[in-house]
Amino acid sequence: MNSLRVVFCGTPQIGADILKALIEMPNVEVAMVISQPDKKVGRKKLLTPTIVKKMALEYGIPIIQPVKISESYEEIKKANPDFIITCAYGQFIPTKILEIPNIDAINIHGSLLPKYRGGAPIQYAIKNGDSKTGISIMKMVKKMDAGDYYIQESVLIEPNDTAGTMFEKLGVLGANMIKKYLFQIANRELVPVAQNETEVTLSRNITTNEEMIDWYQSAKQINNHIRALAPTPIAHTYLKTERYKIKSARLLRSDEFFATTLNVKRPGEIVAMDREGIIIHTNQGFLKVLEIQRSGKTMISAGLYFANRLTDLRVGDVFGELMI
């Protein structure tokens, strides 16, 4: 096969990574890009294009942003794509559009399917303490992330990885894989593998309530939770009526801090502060918070509470559920 025409659908940075790979591929023409509508961002509510849209404009590629992709059926059909390729697009694509491409409609999914079908596979892999995750290039079907996969490759999740760093790793991996395998898929050199339905797990989008830290978990579980939500939307907790976001933390070794259950009785209790951060007792073990943000303030090093004698948090305070 000499050349391929592609319609690409994506929205965040990982989608832009895949789009850039397609643009760089010889004998591939990105005929159209589809991304989510511009959104109002920040306190000033400035209308902001997606990262994928910015890249499409930079390279002069036609871009559409339908509220519902089904409304763009005729435009996509006129593009006459060999492939529709999606990565973190953010909308279900109806069957009539999946049937448009001459060869196939494929998705670049950020997990080792059938594990973590859904919109937050990277976050769930970190939250659950997995040692690895990866990319699956899969056929798109009507059911969410349920299609046969052509190929999978994995990458390690390091102890200090966050959702942000894993998105970067998987963006690089996905870009390399699409370059390596797209023509093999086009030439029918890869045989799709059916997913084992008995091993399916889901990773639905994380809600605001699920961002809250449960101090009755272990320090390791809480640290995984914090890493899974960094750099956005960021895990949070409450002290009485005040909300605090916690962007980063680390586990304390047993030789770094000693305390007994006699003087530390409550999960969520601040037991010490130093120039590095704030030490908090959990249901099992101790966690040192490194970056924290009080509602309405900026994110700061948690060590400033000790160094600058900030007073809104003190030893003995207990983080927990919102009190009204």
C-alpha cells in the first residue's frame, strides 16, 4: 500500500503526540482532525482551543469540533479516509461513522486491555498500585473499548510517576507504535486478538467526590491516590470547612519518623512539620505532604508551614470530611 488517508480524533496532549506522529509519517496524509469544542478555562473563563486543535492549525490541517460527532457524518465521509484513528477524543463514535473508513477505525488506548476500559485508565493504574501499564491499538466497536486489539506494548510505572509523567510516557509509546504498526494493520499483517471478557475492569472518569483523600486508607494507598490525580485535577481533603489540595507527597520510612498509637490516634492527624513538609498519620503508616494548596490560595511547598510559621495548619489538626 503506497499511501494512507487518515481522519484523526483527539483532544489532550497525548492525542497531540499521536497526531504529530501521523503528520511525520511518510505516505500518510492527515485529511482532517476532529477535536472537542473550545472550552472556557481559568478564572477569566477565556475560550481556549484544545491542544490537538492548536497542532492541526499549526500544520494547516482542516479541523472540525462538533458537539456531537454524529453531526459531522457527511464531512467525514467526504474526507474518504482509509483510517479513522482516535486517541483520548472524549466522545463515543457511532457505528455509522466507524463504518466510513476504507480499512478500519482504530483507537490508541492507554491500558493493557481488557484492563481499564473507560476514560481514566492511566489514573486507575497508578491509583491501584500497578507496576506497569501500556498502549493497546484496538479496533473500535460500539461498546466502550471492547474491540479486538491489534497490538499491545507495556511500560513500567515507577514509584514517583504521576498521571502527568505517565501520560508523557504513553504519548511517546503510542506515537512510536502508530509509526511502527499502522502500515502493518493496513496490509493485514497483524491479526486482531479478542479481549477476554472475564478479565475486564473499568476505569470510569473520576468524579469530584472520588478526588477526596480517605485518611483511613494506608499511607501507600493515599500516596497512589495523590499521584494518580497529579498534576490535575489534584487530590483534596478538608480541615473543618476549609478545602486543601495536595499535589505531591511521599511515604516515610520507619527510620525517618517514630510515633506510637498512644499519642497518634486519628487517621488524618498532623503529627509533625519540618522544612520539607507536613507529616500525617494514616490508618497504616505516615505520609509526608510536599505540596499543598489552601482554597483560594496558590500551591506552595508544605515545608513553608514550618519555615514561615504559617498558622492555618498546626500539629494536632485532623484532616477529614467536610464539616458544615
